Amino acid sequence: QVQLLESGGGLVQAVGSLRLSCAASHTIFILRATAMGWYRQAPGQQRELVATIVNGGTTNYADSVKGRFTISRDRVQNTLNLQMNSLKPEDTAVYYCNLFWTRNYWGQGTQVTVSS
């Protein structure tokens, strides 16, 4: 069973930055993952893709975060990271880590709140 744990969320003012990290219960899962990503869900809205990275390193971003967010895999720490810069109030949401290895696995989420 793969367990994912997100960290790094919190309260930040607009134009500030936060860095989210996601660790797996066993590092082998991150090494074997076909793809990993970050998703978010704001109150009353559906969960949406923020950014993904596949095994070969190709990344994909939602248009709303392009140029502001950067997804990366730290192969030393065996974590998935999301650097979020120039944050906006509309980025406020619960952010979820996702790992795909034969099936989808989800973390419990971390709250990001951006004040104006």
C-alpha cells in the first residue's frame, strides 16, 4: 500500500511563495512511479490538475500556473516538490499529491491559503 504525505502548506500573502513536498511511505514507490503530480481542490469546485511530471522528466502545467509554479522530483530526498511563486488568492485550495503506479494513489492534502 502506497501512502503519500504532503507538507509545506500554509497561509501566505499574495505574490508570496510556498514550497510543497510529497513523500511516499517507501521511496521505491517514487522511483517506480510512472507519473506524479499535484492537484488542487477549492471549496465548491472539482479537483483540478496543477502540474504533472512523468518518468522521463516531461512536465505539464495548468495554464493558470504556468510561469509561476515548478514541479520537480528530488531523487536524493525521494520527494515530489512544487515550488509556487507569485501566489494569487485564486490559488487557495487543498493541494493533493498524486502518484500513478499501476493505479492512482493520493495523499491526504495540504491547505494553501493566499490572502490578498
